[in-house]
Amino acid sequence: MADSVFRVEKDPALIKEALCTTGPISASFRGTDGAFMNYAGGVLTSRDCPYNLALNHSAIIVGWTTLNGFEVWVIKNSWGEEWGNDGYAFLAADNGNFGDGPCGLYSNMYGVTVAI
């Protein structure tokens, strides 16, 4: 049973800290845009999938890496292994001028701490 749920702020350093200390982060975002729904590989950026306030999908951020010169979040989706890269996507981590990240990824993130 979870001891607490906490909001993860839009700061990449804080996202990484939460991933390292508590594990995967739940993120709600815009998932029905064509760029996300039809994702088949590569890096999805804010230009590919802009945020429009309509949060309608959730997935988990499970880590980060570098791909094609971009620092990216590794996202585990619930649509099965046929979608994306065996069920995963790579979303650009640098929010730059796009404060809410690709598809609004940074707009609604939560982590959980669990007592053992």
C-alpha cells in the first residue's frame, strides 16, 4: 500500500531524481494526437505533438537516455508491444520553449512512495 503520492514538477532534474529514488512516474498527457498514436520510432518532440490542454491518456516514465542527439524520456505505454518500439516511446526531455513537453507530458506527473 502506498504511503504517499506526490506531484513531480516540470524540472528534468527533479524528474530524474524521482525516477532514481521512487521508480516510475505516472504521466497524463495528450495521447490521441496523430504523432503519438502513430508513433513507430525515433524521438517525439513538442513540435510533433503540441500540448492543447486536453489530457486523455496516461503512461509511465520509466527512465531516460540519449537518442539521435536528444536526451529523451523512456515512456512505457499500455497499448501493447505492437505500438511504438515494443510498447515504448522516446519523448524529448528538453522542454525548451515548450513548457509542458511533448503532448503535455510535464503537465500532470505523479510518483508514489511505498513503505516496505
